[in-house]
Amino acid sequence: MYQDRARLTRLWEAELAAFRAARPESARLHRAAEEVMPGGVPMLWMEKWPGPWPVYVTEAKGARFRCADGIDHVDLCLGDTGAMVGHAPEASVRAIAERLAQGSTFMLPTEDAAAAAHELAGRFGLERWQFTLSATDANRHVLRYARLVTGRPKVVVIDYSYHGTVDEAYATLDADGRVIPRRGNIGPPVDPALTTIVVPFNDVPAMRAALATGEVAAVLVEPAMTNIGIVLPEPDWHEGVARACRDAGSYLVIDETHTLCAGPGGMTARDGLRPDAVVVGKTIAGGVPAGAWGMTTTFADAVRAKLDPDGEGLEDIDVGGVGGTLAGNAVSMAGIRATLAEVLTPEVYPGMIARAAEWTAGVQAAIDEFGVPWQVTQLGCRAEYSFRPTPPRDGREAAEADDFALQQYLHLHSLNRGILVTPFHNMALMSPATTSADVERHTVAFREAVASLFG
């Protein structure tokens, strides 16, 4: 916890004044929006950005965007991975525009769907793929399939994990180790203890104990935690989880939506992981909504056998809670095919990872110069600093290091210097278009912010 709160308040007020002076057009747009949208935003979490109103974007290309006040920004948020391929990549835009001109949604397949599935199968090593509009939906559908096949009611999730708006993942542990709703869990449909078992990251004995109950259909994990700060796996974690799942007859589901930053096949391919299912979403379609999940042939065949035990056809598949009218639509399929084949290729990752290493070095240099008790962690083309002296081992350690007021100041300081970092935590992401000059701009601004706090 940053100790000099009076100084922090003075610095915050100065940045607020600078923001107000520089962004009158965003203020005007926000006042008009408040007449028809709660908080003046299309999704309430957008109110959490630092400042009295959000920045309104007018255009974006590559790793930069321009706002309504004509300010050019380096974008290190990139839609919190949604635009990890960069804004408006030419190959994706071309394919999406061509598809739109020929019709966008039919509830029927196009040739692009199989091409997209082949690309994902080659990257992740799972043979059977399905598509939806978000990774959240994909996670929900896989959990339903796991419950269908196993006949078991519960899911194991990692404490402080993130899997979109999956109900089972909004749970944590109280001081006595009981499963309770996580702070901010809005209107949970049921007590999460009825559906969920929570295990700390990197705790193999706790995972084995959870699976020993015989209640668990699936274990849903990120290969590295990303939404509470980056928490990396210890050497025995993934093998321990996989072995525990095999022993218990539970399905292992790896959500690679954020960890696609590690390589073209995420950490699953990079680290040789062996899940029963993989979920991915956000950036894979170049900016239009898309999600996907892959299954082993064994898992997919087991699902099929349950859905159609007598070989008479999938009579109930349209009302079974897995699907969506726009899932697998033609535009998403065209976007995925073009983005994976021509934009987010294996060849762009070394440059993206190198930019993240430069960003990490710049942050570390400021931490070292001023003797600040913070740390910075890199995962592929993603990196993040946290307000603790050592890397966190699990989500609770990461959460306990948070300082919301300090975080907001650092974000607003950055924004006032034309740099956008990911909201709600201190993460930067590199796209194929991000340059060393973009990174250096953050390095200079970050040092200035640290100096203002500790100098």
C-alpha cells in the first residue's frame, strides 16, 4: 500500500485537471450519452476508466488510436486482448468487408468455417472445434458438455481466475476455506458453493483434494493467471493438474483467451500441455466478435454419444443451452480465417515478445532507480507490474497487492500523456504493429510517474 496518501491525492487532482482541460469534446459526447445510457456508456464497466468521463475514440489503426479531441494515443490496452492483432488489420478488414457484402449470417456454414477450424486444430493440437461469439460463451458450453458426459454437477475454478461472465468463476474462498461469492458478484443465480469448488493457483494438493470428492465434471483454468495480475505456473502445476484430472475422470479445460499472448498456440502448444478442451476468443477474428472451443476426438465423441444415443438425430440440440443464433456466423468465420492465416501468424510473435521485453525492462529500470517495492512479470507479448516486491504465487497474493487509488493515478497519468494501458490492472500488450518508439514513450512516462510518487 502506497503510504503518502496526501501526495497521491494532490497528484491525482492535478492529473484530473489536465484531463478536463485537454478533452472537452469527449466531455460533450459523454453529457449527450448520459441522456440515454446509464453512466453514459454502452456497458457499465466502462465507467471504471480513470477520469471524470471516458475517452471517445474516432479512429484506430495498428497500435494507435485518435480520440474525439484529436489526441493521438499509443494503445497498450488493445481492447484487453480483443485487438491484440492491432486495430483494423488489412487482411482481416478485407475478408470481413467482402463477407459482409455477400451476406453475414444464415444459420448455415460457409467454407471459411472449416478453414478456421483446421487452423485452430493445427495450433492447439485438439481435433474438433466449434464456434460462438465470445470466449465466455465457449466456456459455458464446454462446462455444459462436461456435465453432460460425466453426469457430475460441479466445476473446479482457480481462486481469482477470470473466464468472462461464467457464473461458476465468480467464487472465492473465505478465511475458513468455504466457497463464497466473490466481491462484486452481481446477482448470482445460485449460491456458488452449489456449483463450484475453488482451488488456489499452484496448489496441486488442493486440486487433488477437490477432485477426490467425485463431484467434479471439469476443471477450468487459465494456463497462467492474467486478470488479477500475471501469475505464472510453478514447474509441477500443469502436470499435477492434468494427472489429477485423469485420475478423477474429470475434464481439463484450458482457457487461452488471454494467454494466446504466449505464442500462436498459446501456452498449450508452447508448454506441451494436454487438455481435453481449449477455449479461445477475443482477438482471433481481427476485431469482430468470435469465440471458439476445441475438444479432443474422445471428448467430442462422448458428447455426441450422449446427445444422440440412438443415432436418431440431435432433436434437442437447438434448445439445449449450447449455441446462439449468431454463433458461427459467416462474418466471424471469415475474420478468424483471415486473422489466423495472415495476421496473427507465428512469424509476428518474436517481434511482439521483444517489444514486451523492452516494456518490462523500462518498468524494471524505474523500479530499480527509485527503490520501489514493486515487481514486473512478462508472459509472451504481455507484461504487468504489481504493487508487491516479489511475483505473486496465486490469485489471493496478487489481489492483496492491489491499491485502486494508486492504480487509477498511474493510469490517468499515462492517459494524459497519450498512452492507454489496460484498465483495472497494470498490464500492457503488444501487437504486431507496436514499435520500440511506442514502448519508449511508456518508459519515459512511467519513470515520470514513479518519480512523482517516490522522488
